[in-house]
Amino acid sequence: MPHVPVARPAQAQVIREQPPTGRRTGKPVWYVPAAVIGDVTCAAVPVYLAFALAGGTHAAAYATVAAAAWLLVRGARDRYIGRCLGERDNIGPALQDWLVLVGLLAVVRAATGEESPFLLALAALVPCAPMSAAVQNLIHRHLVARRRDGRAVRRALVIGEANAVDGLVSHLAKRTDHEFVVVGVCPIGDEDPHALAPVATRIARQAPPRPSADSAPVLEAARRLYADVVLVVPGPYMNGTRLRRLSWALHGEECPLVVVPGLAEVAGRRVGVLSVAGLTMLAVAPPLRRGLATLFKSVTDRLGAALLIALLAPVFVAVALAVRMDSPGPAVHRQTRIGRGGKPFTMAKFRTMVADAERLRYQLTGTNEQDGRMFKIRRDPRITRVGRVLRRCSLDELPQLFNVVQGHMSLVGPRPPLPDEAAGYDEVERRRLAVKPGLTGLWQVSGRSDLSWDETVALDLRYVDNWSPSGDLGVLCRTVGAVVAGTGAY
């Protein structure tokens, strides 16, 4: 999960009793053809160029086959369904589709006896997944921008007990990248919710003998508010039987019903639906802590870090010389940090502060601009001239690649805390130490030092609970943009 778009005061105007004139709640119709054309281009162009430059005589034919196969795979895996387009900017689905594509073409090649150079074809297909993911990212960004303006959304009527309604409405209002805009609430009982949305109607706490006594006011409110969907928060007074009867009436009017189970910050891949004895249950899988995925992460972390060290060796030398020439003291600053399971390790960074920065920190305690456990000052007087440039470009973090090779850190993970920070953790904050700290992470691509302590913890816990190899790759790709932008780098 990304820098989360946060609702601004002006955006509260999207909650209306009446829809705007000429409103368009659907996604733009050009999303599907744009995705199709983008995928055709992403598959055909690299394959054509690879075979043409290699002197092949059938480059156009190979490009056509690759594009058709890529469209077949993507279409079969529901990548062009309107309700899905633009909802995710993760590279994971594209990588999964790419593996299916390679397998499909290998089977076709073996079955037809085609003698095209397989390694050349494989190399030509490598750009396919990241390029298609980039197309999806552009669509996602466009969709998020439209939703900030109150377009491409679904008008929602919320049903539940007052406190549950308040919780759901406030949670949805914190972000602007989702499809729901609450236009009214229907509390169960006489208690008034504190939500910004107007009370459209009420239903009694006790289920009436006739189901229509529940459904009639809800249907009337949905029509009056032009609601596209009804969100229901179950509770003691909205049990399974009552909810089922309400669904009959809503579906009879072709109004979608969404049940909000109360789970938060749980990735969809961890949730499965079970049907037991006529009951519908949600099974929540545990976070990845062992198995092939964690082994893959460990191996790729170390190999990737070693490769980056080799490639960036001239940069290491240049930065070290610049640090030494700028101010007295060592080029590399070593500091004790807390790793997975609360184990301390020595973390390396290029020095960006004066030599006695740790001593001066205690004199600057009163100027701390961060809440919570972290110590951050936007214009920290301890930072050197070169250090400010290194922080702006995140070059001071490069020596941590050696920590990754040693196994103390990961390429992607939560921010590594100082011992005095970790000593003050409560039970929830301590969960950040369940995985290795990272060179980059959700905090790095979501604003870094501009984030509050609570926002930092929330992002780290989201990663700890829901990390995946494809998610790590997405964070690494977005880190490049975050470094270029320099947001929160001080």
C-alpha cells in the first residue's frame, strides 16, 4: 500500500443529499481500450525490435503472436474488467501474467516444433510486465485524481448502529482513492451518529415481523439519495437472518449490497470465504513468516544488495571523499539500531552530521518537530553541507546495503529504530520488529519525515502484516520516484 491520498476540507463537499447535475459515477469508458492498446504495445514493440535487430526475417509475425498471447492471458485473468481497472497499481498481477505467458509460449513452441531462438524471445518479453504495470499505474493515477474531484465514485448509503456507522464513515473519509462516497446513513435505533453524512432514515433495533418494514425505508432512502450501493455494518441488531431479508429487497431493486465485516489493514490475498453449515465465514491467513516466500526474499535481498554494491562502487568512493573533504570526522557513521525480534545490530550510513552530533542531540531535544518516538528537525543545525545533499538524494543510506548482505536488514521493510525509541514501544508498536528493518519501505515512499508517528507506525504495521514479494518489488520501483521527488527527506 502507497502514499495514501488524504481527504481535504474542500473534499467534504462530495457528500451531498442530491447528486450534481450530469454526474458521472462510472469510470471513463476509455480505460478498457487504453489498457488493451497499452498491453499490445508492451508485448509487440520489444519483441519486434529484438528480432529485427537480431536479423530475423519474421519479426512482425513474432510480435503479433506475442501481443495476441499477452492479450489472451490478460483477458483470461480478468485484467480488462471495468470494475478492476485502475483499482491497483501493484506490479504483482503483471508479473503473474508474465509467468503464465512464458509458460504458454513455451508449450506452443514445443507443440508446433517452432525453432525460434527461445532465449532471444524470453529476453524480448522481459519488458512486457513492467511496461504493462506502468500502463496500469497511469490509469490508477488518473482514477485517483478523478476521485479526488468526486467523480468515478459510487454513492453509498450506510446502515448500522450509530457507533459502527461513525467508524466506517470516518475511516472512508480519511482517504480519497476508493470508490465510495457516503451520501447518507441509516442508523439502527434512536441514537444519532456523529457522521458528516445526513441521517436518511432509521430502522428499529428489533427486527419487525414483516421484512418489508425494514426494507421499505431503506429502499426509499436509496432512491431519494440516488445511492449506487448500500453498505451494511453487521451487529447485534443486524444479524444474519435480518441481513439476508434486507438483501432480498435490495437485489430485487438491483441495488448492490456490501457487507463490511470490520477487518482493517488485511490484504485481500489473505482473506478467503468459507461456507460452513449455511454460514458464510471469512478465513484470515497469517502473515508470511516462513516458507518459500521468505527464503526467496532473503536470497534476493542479499544478491540484489551485492549487485548494487558492485555497480555503485564508484558512487561509494565519490561520496566518501566528499564527506571527508566537507567536515572533519569519518566518512561512515555507525550506529546501533534494533532489528528483527528486538536484536541490536550496527547500522552503517554515510555521515551527514558533524562529528559530535549525538552529544548535540540532547541539547536540541526541545526543538524536536516529530511527535511520538522519533527525533526529527526540518532544519537540523547538525547537518553538514554535503550531508544535506546526501539526505536529499538518499545517498547517505547506501552503506546499509552491507547490512542487507550481512542479513541484518532487508531491501524493503520497516524503518530501523534506535534503542531508546524501541525501549519505549508499546505492545502494538513492538510488532514493527516482527520482520527485518528495510533500506526502504512504505514510510520511504509515503512521505518519510513528513509523516506523523502514528502514520509511520500504521504504514509499518501494514507492511509487517501484508508483505509479499510482488509488494516488495512495487515498493522498490516507487522508491525511485520518492528519491527523485525528495519529499520528507531532511
